[in-house]
Amino acid sequence: MASNIINYITSKWQQVATNYKNLIIKDPDIASKMEAILRMISYFIQGKFPFSQELSELIYTVSNLLTLTNDEIYRYASKLTNIPSSSVLKIKRWLSVIEYIEVFIEVGSVRLIGDFGRWVVVLIVQILKATLRLILVLKHKDGIQQHPTIAPLKRDSKILPQANKKGLKNDTPSQELPVWKGERSGRFIRSLSADRRQFPNLEQYKVLIEQEPAPLSERQKLAEILYTIRPVVHILSMFTFGQNSWKPWLLSAFTDLSSLIAVGDTKKRTKQEQQEISRRYSLLLLYLLRSPCYDTYSKERVIAILGFLNRYIPGSSLIIGPLLEYLPYWQRTYFYNWMS
């Protein structure tokens, strides 16, 4: 009896999952709209009632996980073959899930086990992330780690082959894409098996081709290790010297700067890796918003600048007003303020 119930539930779930896959494959806009609605709800309910921050983060987390799931379905339906090995892909999936749920875990732990418990949870999460990233760098030679680990796709129904517009008929992906990239020239060229009538616009496929990272030099590998362990070093130093001490702030800043200097020239890196290095340089500005620098020097100046813009730029209050209200929450949430 119990086995029959389990089989019935399993078959129904598989049917629902297949119908959902076929639905978003035929119209990717439906998936994008669902994700956008969830994000709008998460923004709208913030500060409206008790536990609203926790519920808002939960809904936002669900929207991100839904995006990750939909992108996986879309990648498979688009018959993307030049993906990493299965072990690399599994690690990247887990890393993406952790990145999407970490803020909710932090906010929820504050509510359930207090501030000290929150820092223990944050440390565990950062150790787990660092371990997975080091495995990618040292074992799988995965190059410079990007954030987010699995970037959201630019969805377009025109990318899907005609066969997939009718739904998922089997579980076997295509053997090749209709376009390949020359190793030396970097140009995208139509493959011999690609039908010009079926694939008239190969430009659409460029967004699906993931560039293979070039091997890191020993110096670049050291730089990536420094950047990866920086969050763990920072939190451990906070436990040692205290949250209000300048030592964790200085140690973290020194580690970030050392990592960026050690990376050196990135001209031979992939476009995605170059963008990641640029992102890391821009994140250095966040040190002005991180305690104790923010509490001691930056807070009054930042609020004064935002207040000035809010008063003298017409229409800016629609953006700056909510920003001023949200800034304290953002500043005290570790995974927002100390993102890596």
C-alpha cells in the first residue's frame, strides 16, 4: 500500500516537472516573469511587519534558486555540450546554492540563535565555500573563480532548436552545437552539420558558449588562494581581536590587495575572468562601508551625501529615500557587506 502511494506521488511529480520544463522551454519569458514577481514581493514586504526581513530574504532566496533551476533546464534544452566535467559542474551547483541561500541563513540564525551563533554559522558557510573553491582551483584547474559561480543565462527562445520548442522528447542532449570557436582566432564558425535554414542566426549561440579558463601561473594560483581564504581569515581574526578592532579590517584589505597585485596581467585570461578581476577591484570601495571604518569615518559622510542628493535632485527621493532606510540593514548583514 505504502509503495503504491510513493509510486503514485513520484509519477505525478515527474509529470508536473516534465510539464513545467516544456512550458518554460517553449516560452522563457514565463520563467523570467515568475522570478521577477518573487523579487518584487521580497522588496515590497521589507519592514512591513514583524519577521518581514526574514520572509523577504526567504522569498528572494527562492527566486534565485528558481532562476538557477530554470537556467539548468534551459541549458539542457539548448543542447549545450561544452560544459565542465560532471564533478566540476556538481561543485559549481553546490557553490551557487550556497551563494543564494547564505544571506537567509545569516538572517535566520540571528533570529534563532543570537549574534554569536550567527558568526559561527557565517564561519562554517565561509569555510565550506572556501573548501569548494580551492578544490576547483587546485584539483580541477578551473582558473579564476567568478561570482556568481554559475552566471544567469541571457534567455532567448530563438536560441532553442526547433525540436525542443515542441517539448522535451528524450533525455539525450545533442552531440554538438551549430557553432564552434576557433582556438587561435577566437572567431565563431558554423559547424559542418549545422543547417543554415534551421540555424540562421548563429550570433544567438555565442551567449551559451562557456570559455575554457587557461591554466593559472603559480603566482596567479597564489593570488586565487589568497582571495579564496580571505573571508575565513577575516572572521577568525574577528573572533580573535573583536568586531570593533581595526586589525580584521586591515588584514582583510591587505589580503585583497595582495591577491589583486599577484594576479598581474589579465590580457590572456578569458573575458569572464577579466570581468571578475574588475569586479574585485570595484569591491575595494566597499571597505569604506565596512566597520570599523564606516562607523568611525564614512557613515556621516555617506549619509550627508545621500541626503544632499535627496534634497536637491528632483525625483531622486524615490531611490535615495528607500536606500537610506535600507543602508543600516545592508551594512550589518555580513554576506551583503563583505561579499566575495
